[in-house]
Amino acid sequence: MTNVAVVGSQWGDEGKGKIVDWLSERAEVVVRFQGGHNAGHTLVIGNETYKLSLLPSGVVRPRKLSILGNGVVIDPWALLDEIAKIAKQGVTVTPENLIVAENAALILPLHRAIDQAREEARGARRIGTTGRGIGPAYEDKVARRAIRVCDLADTTELRHKIGDLLLHHNALLRGLGSPLVDGDQLHAELVAVAPRLLPFAQPVWRRLDEVRRQGKRILFEGAQGAMLDVDHGTYPYVTSSNTVAAQAGAGAGLGPRGIGYVLGITKAYTTRVGSGPFPTELTDAVGDRLGERGREFGTVTGRKRRCGWFDAVMVRQAIKTGGIDGIALTKLDVLDGLAELKVCVGYRRGDEKLDYFPAATAAQASVVPVYETLEGWQESTRGARSWAQLPATAVKYVRRIEELIEAPVALLSTSPERDDTILVKDPFAG
């Protein structure tokens, strides 16, 4: 048996929550390795719906160890609020089933203020962040001025670190015309939250080494998607971390050999939240239909998602850069009833033909998709649990996608219900 990393292969919102939950039943440990509470997973288990932002999806299952790795940026107040929220749904989270990396960087209230002020200042050129302080927190981490979980244990040193932090941030806030941060108040807030957060803190790398040596199965859970990766995505309209599977090793402290099989969650069409290029976007009735049938609204923000045809060029690129071994194709049922379907198989930019998504911002914004038209199906695929229950044209659509993206379908999801899944290959089998 091998460990499995689950990542998004598009712009996020691919349906990772269900797949991670489905896989978590087979794993003993579930690890978040990047991102913050800007990501959202919706889990439907029986008659209960759980909406998670920061907590790993495995936390709703008994006898599973959930871990927030050092690659995650953590808003202590948001984390504790989320723990309290799911407690009302009968899920108990304690230091016995949740571990937070002691070297993880914190998201502070000032990060949210800066995030929102900068987006407002950008006007029409805004990136489309969630305004939750994720980017500024990662900036502090890279600039070596972040407050980390372990810093909460030393209140004297914490005061010095806050002073160093505000040398930068108050100057920035002053320039943006925003209120300055009171260092004493921030110190008091962190001192107050420390006793509630520190019991969860551990050296995650050491615990993961222990469970690996014990032969326990580890599930690495990514947030967002490959095209939001800070290096490989539609920069600058990206998130502030690496979302590809290679980050699982660095963001958890286990090393690349501990990752194993990489499963790319892939929606049967394409969606995007916020600003940025989207070559296959549909602004017509078909796009509206996809949004309505797919209930395309952000779990965290509630923002309406932009919808479009499946982009095989982009997904193939995500598979190459992300080391994806196979995909879990989700929301096939949303395409039910369409007479024909289009799949992007290349781009044009002027007289130039492209078989990849270019890196330059202007080039990304100006590419025009080249489509291949496939026959749709009128029968329902919702709830199918075997290939035999799928219309022949739906099977052809799936097989054509496999050819174009150069990767096999390991799982096929046909509804939000966890059991409505066709297993082709068990990722934990390697």
C-alpha cells in the first residue's frame, strides 16, 4: 500500500472534499499541506453536510488523525471557530485527533486588513482574493518576519517579533490610508488565544515519520488547484502557495518519497472563481445551465463561479507539472441533457497554434480555444456506480478526455453522495 496526495487539476472547486472523504475511510492520517481558510470543502455524509475551510476532511471521521502541516497558514481564531462550528454537528476535535505544526505561520488580523486594502486600491485590476489575509501571511513567512505557532509560547519574545512585524506593516497601512495596528492590542489578542491553540501544536515532521514507519496510510489533502499554483498557474491571478503535489513533502515535512500516488481531482467541465484568464468560459445560456446544475457557488465566499467547457490542454499541463498519476473525474452528471459537448484541444493566438497554456499574462488573456465537438447524452448519469450504468456516449466522453490529458481516470464521481463513485483503480494500491 502507498500514501496518496490529492490535488486539484484546474482552478480549484473540483470536488476534492467528497473524494478526500471517500479516500479518508481507507487512510489513518489526513494531512493538509498548503493554503489557509480561503479553501473550502463540502462533505455530504448521510444526511449531514459539513463545510470545512481549514480543517482536513478526515476530521469528521472517527479514529482518524488530522494534521495541519507547516505549509499551511493558520488563522487561530478562524480555526477555533471552525472547531466550535462542527462540534455543534457532533464532531469533537481535540489534540488527540488534530495536530497543528508548531512551525506553521499565523494569519493575523492585520493580514486581513492589508489584503482587503490592497484589493480595493487595485480597483479593476484586483486579483480576486478572498480577503482573508492568506497572501500577506505567506509574504511575511518568506520575508522571515512571520509569527509562528511556536512563538505563542514565549510572550516576551512575541512582543519583540510583533515590533519587528509592525515596522513593515504599519508603514504599508499608512501608505494605503488605512488605520495602523496597535502592537499592544495585537500582543494581548495573541496571548489570549495561545492557551487554546498551543495544545494542538507538535513537531508534525516527527509524528509523520512515526506513522510512516508504522506502515499507516497517509492521505495528503491539497487546496485550490494546479492553475492557481504560484509558480505554474495563471500568475498573478493565483494563490500564494504551491498547490502541486510536490508541495506535500515540503508542506508536511515528510519528504518527496513519502508521497506515493498523486490523484488529480478534475471536473468534467471547467470553473473559476474571481479574476483572471479563462479561455473556455461560457457567458451564454449553457454557462448559466452548468452553474445552476452544478450549484457553482464558493464554499467559503459564496461567490458565483464562472463556468466553461472542459479544457484538456490546461489539465494535461497540470498533470505534467503536478506529477499526477491518475484523475478523479467529478460532476459528470452536470452535463446530462446537453445535445453536444465541446472540449478544448488547443489554442490559437493570432496565427500561432499552441498546445500548452503560456506563462505570460497578456498571452494567457488573448488565447482562443480550439474545440472538438462530442456527442452529448440525454440519459441521467447521476448516481451511477458502475460503467454499465452510464450511457455509451458518456463513456466515450470520459475515454476521450483520458486520451487528451494523457492520464487515466482512477475514480468517477456521479453525484455529491460519497457512494456514487465508480472505482477504476484504488490509489492506495499504488
